[in-house]
Amino acid sequence: MSDPIPDKIRALVDGAQSGEADLRRDFIAGEDNLGDLVDACLAGFAAQQPPVLFRRGTEIVAVERSAAASPRAHYRGAAGSLVVRSVDVPRMMTELARLFTFSRRRKDGTLAPCNPPPGLAASLLSSGGAGLPVLTGLSSHPSFADGRVMDRPGYDAKTGLLLDFGRLRLPPIPAAPTRDDGLAALEQVAEVVSEFPFATETDRAVALAYALTLLQRRMIDGAPYFLITAPTPGTGKTLLATTMPRLVQGHDPAIQAFPHDDAEMNKTLFAALADGQSALLFDNVNGFFKSETLCVSATAATMRQRVLGLSKTVEVSTAATICLTGNNSQPAADVAERVLLCRLDARAEHPENRAFSRNLFAWVEQERPRLLAALLTFLRAYTIADDKPALKPWRGTMFTEWNDAVRGPLVWAGYPDPLDALDATREEDPARVALANLLSTWHAEFGGHPQTVRDVLGRAIDRAAAGDFELRDAIAEVAGDRSGELSAIRMGKYLKTHAERIVSGMEFRRGNLYAGSVRWLVDLQSDGGDGVNGGGSTA
């Protein structure tokens, strides 16, 4: 099969790859076939070492170093970190001019230098960048993937990561560390958090899980979020949330106030992911919070969004470690199943007066090479170990890779399972508490006998008129309107949404139709759930 690129274009590509500038002058605007030029330019860009342009999804991007905080309105980027930028027509014209020489023909037939044609730049962008190296993410630190330590800077074609370590130089990492080597290495890392007032040892394990997630997040599909909370300001929440990224990445995470409007959360999160940020911190998330955007991005591999002002949709990877901090913060609804809680409690009225024995930031910066090598040594020791622990699943198949990469090593090392932190989160989830309250109140009133929604609302109103507000309040909490009045429509939708969700050993089940209306009953599970015993009721 003949080469689809003419010999002339092939010569230009070869010249660009070898750096022979005298072969580049033959790009003649308006005379060479546009399709051939696009192929030639993509081949030239693909051959650049190190790569300058990359393909991310269906768009062409470039990588830059942020000299200051990101100018984007939705979040503050980390100064000095690498960021990903979408390539537009002017930027593409600049890159073309750097790699190739373009000419135009004068009326007398001679050639004169000219800028790259905007139409060629636009065609390259619309091509999607076929043949360019695929960029899956940026990494400012060595990482661990498939049993190998990725400690050489540059573009890694196997993972699609662009690694940039700056001046970081790690000590040698043993090829076959023993269990004792791995445990000793992890204890070096544990020294970073030794002075934080963790409420329990599970909270300490969650803090270490945060560091292990930061190190490996680009390699695993899906990971939980981390919530660092305390009852009193000044306990060290933000210090812990920024120390771990400084240890792993060498700089602060991208920090943003938590947007309680989910549309704004979508914009904020997408902007950070589009820039290639690998660690995000939502600071001061106080009280109960929820977010559909966070629910989806925790388990989805990519996030798609239409670019405002442009008729194109951009797809970005969600492989970023997200941490939240707040006073007495508590995730609600579905996001509660995706957040690991790390609780700090100094048991002091003024915890801000507590003094650390050292400047933690300065110490971490000084010891970072040793500590990163210790993290990698620990992970390698676990990878080659024969006694890996059996782990309970996280809602079936949720976070399977994260379980193997983070939970498994910590449990193997003797730390509490970080998943234990989820139990406290579930118990305090207001949506779960409201459902449990309604289930128990309903069952106390009706037993296992099916009821229509209107009959239940009528009973609640009658009971309230007699001074018993328990059933009415339980319904109003989940299906009351703004004025507090009970709504049959809201109640029906709530029951459909929460049907067969087991809480405290009970669940709502749909019964038979009665006079054209659906009847509902509370069914008790035989295993007792959270301590409620009894067989299933069908009457």
C-alpha cells in the first residue's frame, strides 16, 4: 500500500523530526493539499521529544507551568504546578511556526515567508489530534502502578502520564523489601501525622489512606473523598489537608470554598479537572452537605461538559484526590457513601494554642524525598507479599481498585480498615436517619398491614389533632411542603424513591392496589439489620 502522505510532505516531516530547518520552507500556503498538511503536521508533532502537544479525549492540549494562582474564577490553582490548557487557533499557529516554516507565493512566482494559515490550525484542532501522545494526567511525584515504581520524569506512554519531579531525587527503593521493611517504611510516613489529635485510630488510618490515595490516584479508577472535621476551629484540619499534598505532590492542592449550589460545584470541579489538577481541597464545609456532582465524579472515569461559547464538548479525567474540611461537617444522602471521615478532637477550648514540636511544612519539605521513598517501599513490600488480607466489599464493586491499592496495604500493616470510618458517616446521615424514623414510626402504627398514602396522611393528621405528633412529624420531615403541610404527592414520590432500601432492618415494600391506589407496607428483614429482629411481613 502506498504512503498516503506524498513524498514531499514526508520529507518535510522527516526534516522537522531531525531538526533540519532547510527542509521546512516548502510548506506553501494555498498550494499543498490541506489533508496532507494536517497529516504531516500531526506526524511532526507526534515525533517531538519531549512531547509538546497531546490528545486528551477528542481535543488537543498543551502543558504549562502555573507561575501564580490560576486566573480561572472557579478555583485557585497551586502556584508552580503543571496545568493542562486547551489549544486554540492562535496557540496552534504558534506551535506550527515553531516546528515548520511556511511560505506564500508572490505574483512573480517567488516565495515569501508567512505565518501558518489559520485554516490549517483550525483543521488540526478539529482533527482531534489522532496520532498525538494521549495524556491521561500530570504527576509531580513518583508513583506506583502494576508493581512498578514510576520514578523517571517525562512522558510515560504506558500510563499516559506526564511526570515532572523538578529537583526531587529519591533514595534507592529496595527491589524486594520484606514485610518488616514495609512496616518500618510506613511508620516513617506515620511520623508526619504523629502530633495531630485524632479521635480514634481509624481516623489516623484515614489520614494515611489520604496520602496513599494522593500517590496512586492517577492509576486507579474511582476513589472516595476525604472529609477532615473537628468540633472546634483551630484543631488542624486545613493543616492536615494541605500537609499530605505537600508531601506527595510538593505543593498545595487547589483550594476552593465549597459551593453549596450544585451547578456551581459542577463548574468548579470541571475547571480544576480540565486544568489537570490532581488534588483539590474544599475548605470550610460546615454542617450537613450533599452534591450530585460529587456523587457522580467519585465513580465515573470521566466528566463531560460543553464549553461555554463554543460548540464542543470537552471530556476530562476525574482522577483527582478530593479532600474537604469543616467544623462538625457531615455528608448527607448518596455522597455519604463516598466520603471517609477523619475526625480531629484536641479536647480543648482553644486548640489553636496547641504547639507542634516542629514547623510541619518545613520539615515535610526537607524530608520529602525520604518519605516518598518510604511510601513506595511500603507499597512494593505489600505488592510482593503472600499474606494479603481479605477485605469486606464497599457497596459491592465500588472502589475496587482503590480497595486493593489503599485499604489492603493499611490493613496488612495492622491499621484499622479505613472503611470502618464509613459506619459513623452512615449512622449520622440525616437522610438515613429520617428514613429510619419514618420506617419505625410507620411500623409502630400499622404493623405489617399495607396502607395507601392518603390513609397514612389521614391517620397522621388525626393523631396530631389528639396531641400525638410523632407520625405527622416523621412524614413532614421527608414529604412536607414549605409551610409544613403534608403532601400526598411528595409522600408517594418519596416511597417510590426509597422502596426496598433496608435501614435498621426495615424497608418499604409496595403492596397490592386498593381502589386504584398503591398500598405500602414496612417489611422487617430476617437478619435484623442494625438490631431490629423479626421475619418479613406480607399481610
